[in-house]
Amino acid sequence: MIKYRLICKDCNSTFDSWFASSEEYEKLKRNKFLNCHQCSSDRIDKTLMAPKIINQSKIAHSEKNSKKLNNLNKTIRKYQKFIKNNFEYVGKNFAYEARAIHYNEKKKNKGIYGTASNDEMKELRDEGVKVEMIPWLEDKNN
């Protein structure tokens, strides 16, 4: 696959397009199958493009960030496992259940976890309910 930056000779708009090969580009141009997205003209040509040069320091930096992300994901999964084993899942009823516990309507021996919107979390905090939001990673097995 090859990507070309193309220009319309009528309206001067530029756009990128992918081709199977340079020969495929030439064949499509010759048969007037290339057209401008703006004005529908078939007067399309290639423009100058700079090749993408791979920077080794960027690769090393990217790999370092990837390792950090993997370590962070492992830590989050450890927390998730702890939460699942030690707290009761209440799903979308989290705000209701948290209020019920806070106002002593329900006695819980176990903490709870579930989902709540940002607005619900703000309202709970404004009421003095101690809540925390943590990132949650979906299981890849599903």
C-alpha cells in the first residue's frame, strides 16, 4: 500500500488517498477514476510528500511509555480484584445505595462498588458521602 497526497488542479484542495501501488494510482488516473471531494473535478495530481522517517529515540520513548502503561494496567487490575473480593457490587444503583448507607438506612458490613455518573458523584460528595472514583478496565475475556 502507498499513500499519496493529492491536489485538485481546479480548486486547489488537497487530500490523502491510499493505493495498492504506484501503478494502481497511474491506472486510476489514466481512466479518470480519481476525482476531487470538493468540486468533483477529475484533474487530480500527486503533490510533494515528505517520507516518514522513523526516529529511534521516539521508538524507545514509546516502548518506555508502553511498559509504564502495562505496569499501570497491572496495578489497576490488582485493585479491581481486591474490590471484587471485598466489596458488594451494586451496579447502577451505586448512588442510591451509597446514600442509604450514609444516612444509616442500611447497615452494611461490606463496602459497595458500582457505577455512577460524574454528576451523581458530585452530588454525593456535596452531601458529605465519602466516595471515590477509580479507573475500571473491562475484562478481555468477554
